[in-house]
Amino acid sequence: MKKTIALLAAASLVLSGAVSAAETETTQTIYVKGDTQSNVVGAALVPGGTLINSDTGYVIVYDENETTIPPIEAPFDIEHGIRVKNYTLDGTLPTSGDKLVLDFTDLNDTYVSNWGYYLQDGATAWNGDGEFEVDYVVFNFDNADMAAWYSETPMTVIGKFTGGVEATAYIISDTCDRTENDSSYGGIVFFNERVLPAVTPAVPEPGTATLSLLALAGLAARRRRK
């Protein structure tokens, strides 16, 4: 009976902890600004790099360089990307908190009205070789090194786009060309929802963990009665 009570108490703590975290979460919003940008369409990331899911901390390490034997393939197509440069953040990156929202909805951009389109299933783009399905979009900001900031202040980073599209940012924490001037190092990546299952491993939701504990408690109670 004591074990059953302990398990139920643990389940209660998990549930109350999730509620408390939601109630106390601190969020800051910074608007992305810029009228023009320099775009790369196609191979927008270099053949080797490290990407960190800013929400879960999950790390993607890949190395498809010709000299790497065997290569470490990325869980997405490196050739199917878009890179946007020359935007700036209209604010200072926070030094504490739980979530940072980068709001792209206020861009005075006549060339592309909604970058969030490329994050939706079915989005396509054109390069010199023709049309392709977009796997990801990279943003590098002129006034922010996201990798250096995230290493000191890890928190969830969300991109907010017109049309109600939101996506979790992956931090580009390392690249094989990071010492070069035009490296994507220090930027962020948003993945198209079509490839999210490949780049985001399944993690049980807090509610699922709670139900599992309750089920375990019920099983323990049944065994005690027998």
C-alpha cells in the first residue's frame, strides 16, 4: 500500500510540476527587421554541422563531406534549403527566461511576404536545377550570434510567421566552415513540417508520463490485493 501511495504521489508531483512550469514560464518577444536580404536557394547548409533543438536540447550531428568515410548523413536533404541573410533583431537577446519568440510578421519585405510558407508541408522553391520540396530555412542575423548566446542562455526559441505559422528553432552551433566570413554558423534553422518526424525524435508528453505512473500504481495495487 505504501508503494502505491508513493507512486500516486510521484504522479501528482509530475502533473503539478507541469502546471507550475506553464504558469511561471517567462517569454520575451523580439521582432525581426529588414527590407532586403541575400538569399541562398538549394544547398543552404554546409556538408557538416551540429544543430541543437532549442526546445528539447536534441542534437543533430552530420558530416557529408567527401573526405568523411563513412559519411554521417543528415536526417534531411542539405540540397533542399533556403538561407536568408541581412535581417536584424529589433531588441537585445535575453539573459534569462524560458522562451524567446522571434516574430517575423512585421517584416517590410516586398520580395517574400511570408517565410512561414516554406515550413509547411508541400512548400516548394526554385533554383538553377528546377523546383524542389523545401526541407529547411536558415536565418542569419547581422547583429546576433545565436550560437554564442544559446551556449550561455539556453531556452526555447520559437519563430512566429504570418498566417499563424510557428516553428521551433534549431541553433547552428557548429559548422565545418565556421571560420569563414559567410558561414551559417551562429544562425538558426527551421524545418519544414514534412521532415519534422526525421529531425525530432519522439519524446513522451508530460501527460503520457503521468498516465504511465498512474497505470503502474494501479498495477502495484492489484498485485498487493492478490
